[in-house]
Amino acid sequence: MAAVSIPPGNVQSAGPFWQPASFLAEERAMAEFFTVARVEEVPEGTGISREVNGRMVALFNDGGEYRAIDDLCPHMGASLAAGELCGGIVTCPWHAWRFRVSDGTWCDNPRIKIDGFEVRLVGEEIQVRVPNKEPRAPQAPQ
């Protein structure tokens, strides 16, 4: 079998198949914005939980900036929207795992992230772009 040379940055892995990077970028760009709340529903320093496009999303008002990440803590499934928000970091109310609301990075191990979502304001409405959740292959126990 002949080797195939693929220029870097031209393709991305999508499971067992390869797709052009431009195709995957187009797919993300086609995700819709969904209105999830009005500005007055999310006071500064708080978060709320909403179901958006089949996913649970935590929406935060971090010093007047609206941020959205996955609502479920990957440790035990607690709602991150119910956690304490301080300095751009939300602390899980169950076991104190901490995540940056700007991008979903776990503060104690930056190699691990939960999904973050694009947020915009349209008048007094807060909208979040949430793509469909891609199913993940089951992980083998280690």
C-alpha cells in the first residue's frame, strides 16, 4: 500500500475518518445561536443553567461579561451553574473542582477542559451558540 502525504493543517481526525479542516469549520459555523436568558435574569457574579440544543449549559455573568460552559462537572455531574463564581472561576458545589468560565479549563489540570460556548448579546437577550454534541466512543478502563 502506498503512503499518502497529507499537508499539515489541511485535515482533522473525526474518529476513524479524515475530513478536510474546512468542512469541520463550516459545520461549527453553521451552529445556531439560541436565546437562553434576558440580561436581568443573570445578575453579576451568578450563573444559571439552561438546556440548549439538547445539552445542559451554565451561563455566567462574570463582571458584566457573559460566559457559557458545559453545566455538568465531569467529576460527579453537579451543576456548575450552582457553584460559586469568583475571579472568572466557578467552583463545583459538590467537590470543589474549579473551572475557568472563559474557556472551560479545569484549573487544577489545564490539560483537561469542558466545552465552552460562544455568547452574544442581542438587545437584552443573551444568546449562546451550542453545536450538536458529538457522541464520544466509550473509553476503555485503565
